[in-house]
Amino acid sequence: MILNSLFFTMSFRAKMIFVALGIVALIAAILWVLFFRTKAPVAEAPVVPQATPPAPSTPPATPKLNGVPVTTPAQMNQYKNQESLKVAAKNFVERFGSYSVAVNFVNFDELREAVTDTTWDWLKSYRLDLAKKNGPDFVGVTTRVLSLKIISQSDKQASVLASTQREETRVSGSAVTYKEMLVKMVLVNKQWLVDGAYWQ
């Protein structure tokens, strides 16, 4: 009440000064709240990257020599020798047993580096015999090795028995047969070469 009566008794100029001071005080209070009041810092948890667990790894298969795990350097050399022998025998049997008149029995050309000179001479005549025997209407044969078994092996010679699946296709139809081939091999300049092949 006292302030009210005092305000009404003031001159117009004094009233304006009083109102202006009130506005300045209000602006100062707002500025103080906005700019000078400090906020308590919010503690943030540190970001820790999640480590991706390593994928379970399959240990490499232990090579086996005649069913026994390889443990010595000598066994490893023997194991590698047998593996190269099997690869050479498999490649020969599948190429030798897969041919077609449409490509003029080109598979035999691919065997030159895989056989001995004696076997190469035989292959050239065998190729001509196949062409005469099957005639121009013949389509082809595809041979796939199913398994290999080393029958005997020494330092320079080996015999491998290959079990195969053969699909023969002619104009009249196709047929699947299963045959075995005995492959005689010799080691020449650290490479296994075919020195004879016999369908069983």
C-alpha cells in the first residue's frame, strides 16, 4: 500500500525512471540466468569399443601317411611324394578317359607332358583307333575319378588304381558305367610320368 501511494504521488518523470530501472533489473536477471549460471557437468560413461570375438578357426587337418599322422620331415617328404603321384594319376585318367569326336580328341594332345615317350607313341595310334572305331556320329565320353589307391611304390616306380565313373553319350542316348584303370608311373626329373594305362 505504501509503495502504491508513493508511486501515485511521484512525478511523471520519476515514474518513467522507476519503470526503466525495473526493466533494466529484469533484463539483468535474465542475462544472469542465461549466461552466468553454471550447469553441473554431466558425467558421461566412456565409450569402450566392443571387441569382436575371434571366429572359431578350424585347425588344419593333419596329413596322414597310410592312415598314420605325419610327424617327421622324412614322413612329410614321403607324404608330398604320394600326393604328387595321386594328382598326376588323377589328371591323366580324367583326360585320357574324356574325349569327343567334335573336338578331334584334343584331350590326347594335352597329355604329352604327362607321359613317357613310349606311352606318347602308343597314345598317337590309340587316338586314331578311337576315331575309326566310334565313327563321325559319336558324341563323347566324360570320365571322373572317384577314388585312387596306390598299389605299389618305390623310389622311381609306382602303380595306382583309379576307380572311375564314365558317362558315354551318343546320338541314341547316354549311359553311365563304372570302371577301374591301373596306371603305371615312373619318376623322371622329379616328376611322375605315366608309363602305361590299362582298363580293368
